[in-house]
Amino acid sequence: MNAWQLIAVGLVLLLGVFGVLVPGLPGPLVVWAGLLWWATAERSALAWTVLMAGTAVLLLNQVLKWLLPPRNLRDAGAPYRTLLLAGTAGVAGFFLVPVIGCPLGALGGLYFLERVRLGSHGDAWASTRTALRAIGLSVLVELFACLSVVGAWLGGGDRELTLGVTAPAPRPALPAPTGSGL
């Protein structure tokens, strides 16, 4: 798989991560499709292992989402733009502070945007709590699952993209000397 294909797979995975935040775009399905594309093109044991682990994580994500109680986001009162920007802050937080940066970035971004919109600390905090109750756990579970799969692809994925070079093929062993050589 060449570098351009790896970049395209990375962009599909990134689109899937942002698909968690955009209604109507199936983020986990797009992430899985990108991972499947990479694994079928790469055809290595590591690629198939990452695909199987990613599939298991995304299936577990779907089960957890079904088990979580549904809540209505319209009751929260925060505009969709605020929620989208807070989700983007969560994605940025994941890369700045691995694992715990996602919820910290999303929560901090949501509070900050609500503070700007509403003006006071009390109103902003009440709106943040209501919005988090409405969407927080379900979206964070899905976002964490997708980011975990993307992290597995980056960490265990193709070394050509991370190192920038392809490892040379091993040289064949020299034949053993026979006889006196004269």
C-alpha cells in the first residue's frame, strides 16, 4: 500500500470520527469501512488482527449504546453548533492528552461555549449539565470507540506511513564454502 492510499485511509477514518458528531453520518460504520479497506489492501497478519479487534470494539460500542437510556437533546437547550464545537474540542483533547483528553476537551469546550452564549457561570453550568445528560454518555462511548480503533490503526498500523520509508528486503544468505576454494 503506497503513501497516498494510506493518507486516503486516514482521511476516511477521520471522516468516521467526525461522523460521530454529525447527525446522519454513521461514524462507526465509516471507521470500520476504512479499516476494512486498509486490511484488505495490506493483507498482513497485523492488519487482520487490527481489523478483528476494531470490529469487536465497534460491535461492543453498538451494544453499549443500545443499553444506555435514550434522552432528548432538544430539551437540553444548547444549540447544535455549540455541541458540534464541543465535540471537536473533545477530538482535539484526545490527541493532546491521550484517552482522558476526549471527555475533558468536550466538557471544557461545552462549558466555555455556553458561558460565552449565556453570560453567567450558573446558567452555563446548568446548561452544560443538561446537555451532558442528554447526549454525553452515548456520544462519548461512540467517540471513544472510534478513536480507539483509529489509535489501533495508527499504533499497530502500517509502518510506511509512520516511518516514511519501506524496510528493504532481507539479503539472501551467502552459500557455505565448499572444498578448498583453489
